[in-house]
Amino acid sequence: MDRDTQLAQATAAGNPTAFTELVRRHEGSVRRFLLRLSGQAADDLAQEVFIQAWRLSGSWRGTGTYRSWLMGIAWTQFLSSSRADKRRVTRESNWENVSVTFEQSARIDVQRALAGLTEQERAGAILCFGEDFSHSEAAQIMGVPLGTLKSIVARARAKLAQRLEEADD
């Protein structure tokens, strides 16, 4: 039995010390993933991920890694936050500020290229290329069939290549 499984079982039994160790082991990956998806909101989202992981600690069944289970929670939190942000922006009708903020936060070519992808493409690319998850793990995290994930990642790869090539010109 690996260390994450031991810690997850202890966490499910209510051991906060075990959960603290799980957080320490995985917060870097979760924060990196969320930072690439959401920018400045990453820290708040990561905190929500671990709050949710604590609440759902008894629901991890050991299928896949604990890290991939956390990334699934992170993806769900991101989508929820993204939807809420879109509703807020629509309510406020403040599109100019959104585009200015977007341009300011997208300072390097890779960030710009990633930002041009759909949410699913960006998440698939980050998980497979940046976080070294397999296609099947990424599909599980995102809650999509494996074939769909492979299509998403292929589209993301093509778009990234095109945008990065354009940035070099």
C-alpha cells in the first residue's frame, strides 16, 4: 500500500494530521494546475479544492491515484468558479476590463497560447503536457471518455503549435 493510500484512509477516519501531509504532498501540483487555468484565482481555488477533499475524504475509493482524484476536484472547482465569473461579468457588462486584465496577465507567449484555448483544451494540455498525467488519468480527472480527451488534447496541441509559431513571427 503506497503512502498516499495510507494517508487517505487515515484522513477518511478523521485524522487531520494525515490530511495535512496529503495537502503538503499535493498542493504544489494542484496550485500549478489551477494557476495555469485561472491565473490569480489559483490560491483561492486550491484552498477550496482541499476543503472539498477533506469533506469528501471518505469517497476516494483508490481507483487511480490520490493526486488524480485531487485534480478532478480542482477541475470541478475551476469550472464552477469559471461559470460564476462569467455570470458576474455578464451581469456587470464589463467586457473591456476583462480583456485588459487578460492581456496584462498573459505576458509570455505560452500563456497567451494557452489562454486562447477552450477551458477543456487548456485543462487537457496542462494535465498531459505540464503535469505528466496519462491520457486515461486526464480523462478521469476531467470526467470525459478517453477518446474525447485524446481529441481535446490533439486540438490543443495543434492550436498551441499554431499560436506559438505565430508568436515567433
